[in-house]
Amino acid sequence: AQSVTQPDIHITVSEGASLELRCNYSYGATPYLFWYVQSPGQGLQLLLKYFSGDTLVQGIKGFEAEFKRSQSSFNLRKPSVHWSDAAEYFCAVGASNTGNQFYFGTGTSLTVIP
Amino acid sequence: DTGVSQDPRHKITKRGQNVTFRCDPISEHNRLYWYRQTLGQGPEFLTYFQNEAQLEKSRLLSDRFSAERPKGSFSTLEIQRTEQGDSAMYLCASSLLAGYEQYFGPGTRLTVT
């Protein structure tokens, strides 16, 4: 069965520090992988996506993620966090042979301290 | 590109009442999805449409839930005889084709009292 695990429920980092949010997936086919960000009371904004090719993908707001097939991981990184990055982050997996429904992790809440 | 819009943004209703939500996808997108998100959880898939055809429904979508996309443009999600357990954020998303990224609307927060 398809599933996504985000092991860290909550992370706190200092502004300017680096960030890594973990995501592990279980999927029988070649996955499409996504990271979304959600601010309180808002919908989800796409940060980046991986379909194929280069395993290091760049997204908006200075975020990047690396697909590691051997580890079934798709971790999100940012070299220097800004206070405005405080939000909930969701990893999602999908594939064309599932009707393209996405399976989401439970999210990681990011707090940024000055 | 005006993005995905949803209406209303908030809905408070009493148990047993019916509610209907509307979603307007990005205009050229063929696929439209409905998800439900409860507090502390990620979105959970409910159903999706390709144009006007509803192609898949989750087991989460009980008989009290019905969704339509009559002309392949906007969609409605109706919940009949609401229960307190229906309280959640209902998210709509659209995509150009299968396998493409989904763009989400701001959601409709439902509170059943």
C-alpha cells in the first residue's frame, strides 16, 4: 500500500540556520514526489516536484529536495531559513497509474525563532 | 491565472443539516480533486473527476457525500445529514493531466455543531 511518513512532527530552527525535513515513502511503482507548504488556515502551495531525471530538484523560496531511491526518501532542504518559512510542510506521493490521487504525510510543523 | 477558488471559506452548520461547497479549478485543467483534512493530519483523498466524469471515490466518501462536475468546469461537494465527524477542511485541487502537479484552493472549513 502507498504511504508517506514524515518522522518529525515538529521542528524548531533559528533564523539563518539550515533546515532538513524528512520524508519517506512506500510505493510499488515509480513515484512522483512533491513538497507542499501550508500556512495556518490556508490551502497548500507547491514548493517543488520530482517526476524523473536529476534527483536534486530546485523549488520556490530557495528550497530543494533530493530523491534517493535506495532509501525511499525525498528530503526537503533549505540552506538558510527565514522567519516567513514558519508553516506546515507536507510531503506527497502520486503516480499516473493511481488516477493521480496524492497520498500525503501527516506534516511537519516548522517554527523559526529569531 | 486566478488559481483554484473555493466557496464558502467557512461554514458553520448544525448536525443533520445539508451543506454544499463549490470549487472552481484553474480554467484549462481537466482533473479536479477533493480532499479532506482534519487537524494535525495531511489531506486525504475523497474523489476526483476527469472533465465531467467522476472516476474514483475513496472509501471515506460515505453515502451522505456526493460530488458533481456537471459541465467539466466547477464542481460541488454536498454533505447530507452532517455529523460532527464531518468537521474538517475540505480542499479542492486541479491538475492539467494525470501525473501532473495539483494546485490547491484555499479550502472550506466546515464546523458541525
